[in-house]
Amino acid sequence: MATHTKTHTFQGDDWETLDTYWNSPFSYWARKGMRVEPPVPLRIRVLGSVVHEQDSGWINYGGAQAMLVQVVQARGERGRQIRVRIDDEPVTQHRD
């Protein structure tokens, strides 16, 4: 399983983009998972609308909606730094 890890520092007190994901129609079943530490609210936007929101610090995305480009965003306070882990497999509630 491939993993990509990065840090993000919030520039303001609003939603900020952590990842943008587009998936080919030929691999519509592919899903990804994101976990952030410390936990902050996460959401997925498609065509400007919020399609999923999670407050527990992890979220799964991809699937058929990714053919329309998904934007994964987090909300935090200005100056707060988080560690973002993106996996090529969906996240489960239990920590690996």
C-alpha cells in the first residue's frame, strides 16, 4: 500500500484544501483514505457541493464521484499545523 505523508499549516480560520483527486472512469472503484493528526474536521466537495463530512480526523474518498474531481478540505485555526497521511486504501475506524 502506497502512503504519502505531508504537513499542512492553516493560513486562516476556514476550510483549506489538502488534496484534489480525479479518477479515470476506467478505475471508478478505486478509493483512498486520509487521516490527519491531530484530528480536525474534514469534508469532500464535488462541483462546489459538500458530499461528505467527518469530524473524527479521517475520511475516505474516490469512487465514482471522483470522475468529477473531488476536493478534500480541512478546517482549523490559523497557524495550527497538522500531519496528513494519504493511503491508497480506505481508512478504517481502527488505527493500523
